[in-house]
Amino acid sequence: MLKLHVIPFSVLAGLLVSASTYAEEANSLDLSLQELMNVEVTSVSKQKQPLSNSPAAIYVLTNEAIRHSGATSIPQALRDVPGLHVAQLDSQKWAVSSRGFNGRYNNKLLVMIDGRTLYSPAFSGVYWEVQDVLMADVERIEVIRGPSAALWGANAVNGVINIITKHSADTLGGYAELGAGDYEQGFIGARYGTKLSDNTTSRMYIKGNSRDSLDHNSDDLDSSLVDAASTVDTNNDWRHLQLGGRVDIQLENDTSLTLSSDFYTTKMNQASNIATMDSPVYREFYSEEVESEGFNLLSRYTKALSATSEYTLQTYYDFADRDEELYRLRTNTVDIDFQHQLIVGEDHNIVWGLGYRYINDDLSSSSILTSSEPDSTQTHLWSAFVSDEITILDDTLWLTLASRFEHNDYTGFEVQPNIRLMWQVDTKNSVWTSIARAVRTPSRVENNLIVNALNIAPSDVSPLVKVFVVGNDDYQSEEIVSYEVGYRFVPAKKWSFDTTFFYNAYDKLRSTPEGTTDFSAFPNYLSQYTAFENQYDGYNYGAELSSMWAVTDLLQLRINYSYIQNEFGDILGQNTQAPQNMVSTMVDWNMTDNIDVNIVWRFIDNTELLTGNGSSFKTIDGYKGVDIGIHWAATPDLMLSAFGKNLFYSSHLEYEAESILLPYQVGPSYFVKASVNF
């Protein structure tokens, strides 16, 4: 296994000082309101269309917005997107969700980088700490709230996050960045792009970071566990190194080929606990260093058959290896996706496609906590989709009919239809609506894993009870039917208003009934086995608002607000609640020709989550925070920046992993950064 070595800070500084320089991005609000509304997005319909005409709750983070925010990772960039609940769990781990169901193992949000799905077959979710890109190379991040399974497939239940990086022709020359602070102890990134021939461009990049621990407060832990956890090392710092590259080839005027690859290796410390037979709390705390590494290879071939017909063939291979005390998980994923877009007549814009995904995973069980049968599994996913955007009235009214058909090894055949209607009332007003069905297919943990999740202390009438959560071969897909209505209003060139109302009805949600009791080890202990089932349902509804006001050419104000009402039972087998209110206010101000300031104030309401023992809920208090970023274009080719994060409020718990990790508090932090083009 490759080892991660920390590069001395002085060496990193020397690399930047010795680099020749080139013009930095313009220090201005480079996207006007009209330009932003006309940004072409692809996540809604798998074809390019202006954001203003997209019949979905979509929000776009541009490269400029990401740079202003000072985000050094993808979750940080997503913090203030309306409808998204983004919470930091410790130094390296995050919980990201749309419209509820958040957590370390959120499984109802589809995340992609350049069309590659970031997916762990163990729980159908994303390990955010190992998913990274050089942020300067991100062209945009498209975020859809609400189901998009008709085009993107199972697990696109509550939303889609599509991270799109720049074409290599847009990253010619060199770029380097260097930063340091308290939490962000040190980070570096460098990229060099070149033109290999008249029709071929490429780039290579490398980035690395070292981040400090967040603080653990024993008051955040269940009182019965405080003494047992008092001796464990709570260090949760981490180091990450990643490198990769991309090549874009224009084979002919109508044909292009993209090749890309990334490799990462990371080490992170964490403190956790497992169920044991030792009194008085029957849990044992321990600390460990978790190692992860992986790489991917992607190719995308695009050919225009005519002015009205184009197809794309994309393939990728992804390898991931994660080694920690509870389990070691190795996965190999091969994905093939074919898509064809054609315009038929004057009224039909059709996109259809076929796909196949193969996943091989090897899960090494822990004798204490986890067992699985078999250790290695192979799963196959076959899919097809079709979408027809029908023009009912020219430049006014469009109807989109779409559906995806999938066959997976856990639940068999699944159908996920969607109907959308877009009405461009006039140049200032537009309305859209959607009805969609989506499913979240089972993961391996729900199918064949056995976990000793909890040991219940003996009492006067009972010995120790060991509680096992057992995978179920008959576990079914969780379902959602979602109803959405959206309204966009652009009353003037300098102000826009975008709002969405939604109602989501969930069925067959995961449950854990009382199960059966095994007396074979009596009187030493009893074994209670509870298998995953689909006994729960519920619904939520709410509204999301995104508004932007260009006060002047140099001052821009954005306000994002989300409201959600959760109506689920008192006890569920997973997190369902979302914070009822979330608000972000962002100000971008170009103070002078070479100085600009970004200020963010956010509020996240109280929320409830499943505790680490999986047997009760816990309330996380609401919190506020202020982020400030100052950027100085010292020369036309050098940008110096300073950032303060989570300022003016005390350290607080943002969320807690529903697994067995310690809770950590997020507090104020700062860092400085230098970036240069050459």
C-alpha cells in the first residue's frame, strides 16, 4: 500500500516562490444576472439547456462563487446551497443531504464527478473525505433537489450533485496555490496544462492537505459513556494526497474524446467504540489510524451524426480500498453508459440511453462487530432510459416525459417515471411542475451483513442481551413519490427570485422490528436478532428560496432559505428529519479594483438524529456562523486571500455520525492562501 508523506511547508513555499506567474482570474463579479440565468446546465435533462428554462429545483455553483467562498473541499462548497443540509462531523467526515435523511451514511443523494458515480456499495452513499478535485479546476457544480431517477437511476431519490470540471483547453498554462491556518494546517495544489497538438490539450494536477483535529466535548456524549470514553485518544486529524490528469482530443470536427484519471491516498485518525461483554457500559472505546486509497480511469467518446443527432459512449473503472478496525472494504466498479440525443421534427427532443454497471466488493469482517456471508460479492446493474421533451407552444410551453428501467441483483426490475412541465409565461415569469417516482435500492449492509450493534446490560430479570442487526435477502427498495412546483421571477436585470414547493411521500422505509431471541447461550447472555424490514412510511413538505440582487456592478447580495416540515414516526431505523429552517445570506463586494470581500451569515435550525447506539434520537441544537473572505490581487498574476470560518459564535456540534464515532464540535478557524497562474 502506498504511504502518504507530509511535504515540509518550507518546500511547498519554495515551489510557489520559484514559479513564474501569469494573469489570475479577473477580480470582479464576472457573471451578470442575465449571464447566470443563461448558464447551460446538463443535470436536469442530460442535455444542455439554460438554467432559466430548467424544469427542476436546480442551483448552480460557478467557479467564481467557489473561489470567493474559499472552499477547499466539495462539502465546504455546498454549505449554502438552498435545500441542502451540510454538516461537518469531525476533521474529515461530512454529512450531506437534500430534504432530510442526512447522516454519515446518507443513501438518497446521487453524487457524480464528470459523470462518474461516487458510490460505496456497502451502504449506497459517499465517503466525502476521499472524494476531491482541485477546486480551481471545477467549472461548476449543479445541484438538483428532488428526485431525478428517471434519468440518473436508483438512489437519485432526494437529489443529484453533479461536479463538472473544466475542459483541458480552458486550463492551459500553470496554476499553483498554497495555504495554511489553524484547522487548515497546510494545503497545496498545482496544475499544468499544455497543448499537445492542434487538436489535443491536456493537464496534470497534484494537491495535498493536512488538517487539524476538531475538539471533542464530553457533554455531547451520552452520560453513561463519558467515563468509558475518558481515556481514549480523540485525535481526528487527517492528511490527503491526490493527483491526476485529463486529455481532450478533437478527433474530427464532429468527434471528440476525453480521457481522465485520478489517484488518492489518505490517512485519518478517528475514535470509535464497539459493543463488548465488559461492564458497566458494555462498550469499548478505541482510537485508530484509517488508511484509504483508490484510483479511477474514465473515457468519454462523443460523435455528432448530424446537426440534430449526437451520441456519447462513456466508460469508467473505479477502485477503492478502505482499511479500518471495523472492516476492510475493497471495491472494483466498471461502468458503461451509452446516450443518444436526437431532434425529431420540430417538436420532439429525445434522449435515450443504455447502461451496465459491475461491482465487485470484498468485505473483510471483524470478529468483534461485523460479519458477512459471503465475504465477496458481485452485483450487476442493467439500465435503460428515455426522455422526450415535447414543445407544445414554441418558446412558451414544454412537456417532458421520462422514465428509467433498471434491473439489479437485490430487488430485480425497477421502473422510475417522471413527468415535467415548463411554462415560460413571459420574459420575467416562468412556472414549472414535476411528478416523479424514485427508489433507493438496498445496499450490502441491508442484504447480508450481521452487526452486533448493541449490548444491553443485565438486570434482575435478564442476563446480558446482545443485539444483532441482520441483513435481509427480502429487503425491498425504499420508494418516494414527489410533487414539485417551481416559480422563477426576474422583475429587473439586477434581481432574480427562484422558489420551489414540494411534497414527498415515502414508503417502505427501513425498519428494525424487535426480532427473535436465541437462548442457546443462556444464562451467560441472550442473543436478539432483528432483521431489516420495510415497515415505515412518512412524508415531508416545504419550500426553498434562492434570490439574488445585484445592488451595483460591484455589490451583489444573495439570500437562500429552506423550510421543511417532517412527518415521520417517533422511531425510525434511519435519520429522516431535516432542520426546519436554514438560511444563508451572502455578500460579494468589490471594494476596489484589486480587493474584494465575501461575507456569509448562516443559520441552521434544530434537528434530530439517530444516536450512535441506534436505539434513540438526539436533538442537535441550532447554530449560526459567519464566514469572511478577503481577496487581494497583489499583481495581475498573484492573488492573496485570507479567510475566517464559523466566526463570532462559540464552538458547536453540527451533527453526529449515526455510527459509533465520537461527536466533535466545529469552531472558528482561519487560513491564508496564495494562488498564482504562470
